[in-house]
Amino acid sequence: MTATHQRTTQPAGQLGRVSRDGTRRRPAAPALVLVAHGSRDPRALATVRALIDRVREQRPGLSVHLGHIELNEPLLPDTLAALGDREAVLVPLLLSRGYHVKQDIPEMAAAAEARTRVAAPLGPHPLLVETLHTRLVEAGWRTGTNERAAVVLAAAGSRDPEAAVDAGRTAALLADRLGVPVVNAYASAAAPTVHEAVRSLTASGHHRIAVASYFTAPGRFATECANAAPRIAAAPLGAHPAMARLVLHRYDEAMATPGTIVQRALAGAPL
């Protein structure tokens, strides 16, 4: 029996993985779909695209795509439709658990034709703390112990109590890194506000207060929180190299975790 005949009698599922010279091809890695919230601020989209460029630089050859939950194109369902039946890993560009992570993204994934996995949100994680520290230093923060110094970690806010837990863990990690108190504050849906957090810290004797921007990209909430800073206001996380490493870490983590696979919804059935 010739080698050619042996190849043509292999199961159909294996033929697509064998090249013309008889060598076995490695199947393509699942696509990485970065899932952004979306914003009316054009700087947000530019920032996310810059982050995607960083991800591609760090892992050449990986197919990386963008999908938004709302407000910007491409929307996530359109991105998944364009991928057809190609397997994909959805990495939320979100910093904590909440409605979008628990409901919106899994429902969109379940409606897709492709086999999908949904990764964990980016936070909490030490790579976020690395980025927060960099942004604070860029804004004028100076390292070293100062009993009168403190930081407000300003986040979007959520009614989901697990979101506050996640933000609190990030604040604790940042406090360990900086050696000063770090308190959480929110732009909406939760308390305290940045103004309230600053007043409380000032009343307790902290007079060197900086605001760390716990937002992935510029936008209305990030701007409002920065405007409430008494002195130092750091920029959002943005396209820092550590953010790209974190996106890839969540992708790899999801690939190694069977529980991240989303069951496809039956046609016509409610999600």
C-alpha cells in the first residue's frame, strides 16, 4: 500500500491536520477575543486597540479580535459571527465580577456558532497592581514611607457585592506595594464616592492623597474621578505591557480550565 493511499484512508477528522507532504499540522490555537465594555469617548477605543497591538506583539501568530458589549463597533455578537465555527476564548476587559461577566458575556457566547470559553475578569491580580503603581509614579507619586500619604482606588462601581470584594483585594495588594493606606471609591452604584473617600482620609490626618484610576481606558467615569483628586490623579491602566501579559494569562488560564467552556444555546430557546 502506497503512502498516498495510506493518507487518503485516514479518518476525515484527521485529514485536515495532515499536509501534502504527509506531516501532521498542529491545529490553530483558538482565537482570543478581547471583550471591552464600550464607551462614547473616542480615547477608549484607541486605547483598547493599542492594547490589542501589545497582545499581538507578545504572542505573534495568535489570532486576536475585539468585541464590545455596547456603544462601540464591532459588537461582540458580530465578532463571534465573523469567526464562524472557529473556537474562541473571550477575555473580558473588565476588572471585577459583575453583571457583564456573569450574564451578558456568557449569553452572547452561548448564542455563537463556535465553541467558546469565557475567561475570568482581569482583576484582582498582581499585574494590575504593577500597572497601577506605574501610572501613579508617572503622575508624580514618590515611593517611600509617609504616614500622611494615602491612595484612593477609584473604580466604576457595581451593585454586585462580589465586585466590591474584588476591588477590595486589589486595594489591599496596592497598599502592600506602596506601604500606605489604600481605600476604594466608586463613580456610580456603590459608596463611597472619590470626594467622600478624600474627605474621610483628610479627616483622619492624611494630607498627601493620590487617586489611582482603576479603569481600563479613559472615559466619563475616569475623568470624573480624576477631577475629584486633591493633587495627584493617575491615568487609567491603558495599554501597559503588564496589561497585555495579564490578557494572555487569562487566555491561557481559560484554555487550561474545563469549566470555562460555554454550552451553546439551542436555536430558538431562551438563554
